[in-house]
Amino acid sequence: MKIAIIGTRGIPNQYGGFEQFAEQFSVRMAERGHDVSVYCSHRHPFKSDVFKGVTLIHCFDPEFIFGTFGQFIYDFNCILDSRKQNFDIIFQLGYTSSTIWSWLYPSSAILATNMDGLEWKRTKYNPITRRFLRSAEKWAIKYSDFLVADSLGIQEYLGNKFNASSFFIPYGADNFIPESDDVQMLDKYSLRPYNYDLLIARFEPENNIEIALKAYRNYKNRKLVLIGNYSATRFGKKMCEEYQKYPNIIFLGAVFESHTLNILRYYSLLYIHGHSVGGTNPSLLEAMACSALICANDNVFNKAVLGSDAFYFDSDKDLRSLIDLDPSKKDYGTFISNNKQKIGNEYNWNIITDKTEELFKQWQQ
């Protein structure tokens, strides 16, 4: 099969969940003999035309000039290029800035769209943008040949709201076991094993970062480490300015190297997962794979993955109650082992690739 993945900033992953999926899935499909291309922003730091057997198609991305509007131009450029490539399947990841060009997709290719989360719920968007995203959601459903939901909650939403059928394809992860000397990498960040709590997220309000910061500012001896590019958003800059004065709150900034992130997850005491509007979040699966003891925002998406194998919070009061409880990984080892079993049996990247490849073959028949 000749497959294109469109809708990301490119691979190797330097950004987020879609890029993580694109990298993991495309490399595995290329290893299986498929002709796979991933569309990339021309500003992506990896400039080669090939990554581990995957063709990289770099398109002009003027987001650095026009801001959010530049995303629409970038998607336009990617879609125009796809008309020249004779793809069998185009896998569109998300719909926020691409669906206005849906009529330009090549009719000869099967168009499958991962519907992501409830984008119109994201508080970073103003009312006009949210109305547009509601329309974009409808356009994606109308123009796609097949819909993909990365969460059972999203699949249920699409069925109830639009009477639209979709295929459940979650993200994946690989169970992580550290090497004996990996713990030394914590020295770079002046951290000690199991002596810090961890939060990894984009600095957006819907990820409930401020709830965590409000909770931890009350504790002098309970360390919260935050990983994410806080300087990339107005909200992130505000959070850093307001909370960096607390010595127990540490803003590490962006960290992209996967092995380093896994070590930080593995040796954390408590992992705070505040995502509230997405589907199956890749960073949650990676925390599960790294034996993290997880406290997640109380919503249907997180509960669909974690079930009873995690703590949950809705407010900073909930988090303070958990911190006061001071749970240890030893006492809640069942949470950890159950979550690792889910990664091995349900959310493993090879299993996800098997399932997706089989769907692609069926769609071509």
C-alpha cells in the first residue's frame, strides 16, 4: 500500500500526540514493506527526506509568519502535494485546519480521519473559533471515507451526536524497563528517585495545570516537576511567572528525548495527568508503560483507559488530599502492574499497527 499521513508537524516527534502516532506507526508500516510518507513542516529541525524508511515530504509552513492562520496554509500545501502522489490511503490526523480544503483531496485515495478529541471544548479558543471547530467536525465526518476514534468515549460521542460509525484505534506505548545506570540521568535535573512528582503536558488551560500548581504551592517539601514548553503559550508564560517563585515547583521546559522522558516518568513518585478534552492521550499511556503511579483528571477519556487503577482529581483540594495521603508505589503496586498489563495486551504499538494495517487492507477491498 502507498500511504500518506497528513495533519502533523512531522517526524521524528518534536511536538505531541499526533506526531508520536505518526512516527511509531509509519516506521512500523515501512518495516512491513509499505510505501509510507509523512507530511512535515519545512521548519521541522529534521531536514532529511527519509526517516527510518519513511519518506518525509516537507511543505511550506507559514505559521511563524501568520500564527494560527498559517496552519491552514500549511495544510493546503500538503493537500495540494497529495494530489500528485497517487496514494492509496491518506490518513488525516485531526481536522481543525484541514477540513476547509476537504474538497481538494484526491478522489482516487481513501481518506480516513482520526477525529481526535472534542476540539471545540478547548478553552484556549475564543467563541468564534469554537463555532468554526464545530463546523469543521461536521465537514470531517461528511468528507471522510472512514472515521477513526482514538478513544471509546470519542467513538460513543460520534455515534450519539452524528449517528456516525467509526473504528477504534487508540495510541500505543511500549513497556519500559530502565537500565541499571539510567538513574544517573536524574542528576542532570538535580532530582533523586521517588522524590518528586511529575506533570508532562502542553501548557493549555484544559490540561488542568493550574489546579496542580495551586495544590503544590502549599507544600515546601513536596516537589512538582513540570515538563512542557511553557514559553510557547500566553497561558504557559503566565503560569511560570506566577508559580516559579515557589521553590518546590520546577519548570523544566520542553524535553523531547523519549528515553529521558521515560526515566523521569519511571522514577517519579506520583504522576499528574490533567488532560481533560482529548481521547486516549499518548502521554498517559507512556506513563502507564513507565510504571508511574497516576493521578488523572476525572473524565470519561481517562477512566476508559485507567479504570480503577489510578487516583482521580477534579480540584486542587482533591490533589491536596492525595498529597496528604502520601501514597507510595509499593502500597499501590497493583495499580502499576495492572496498567502495564494493559499496555502489553491492549495499547502496545505492534498491536495497534496490526489492527490499523488490517483495517487499511479491508478498506481497499
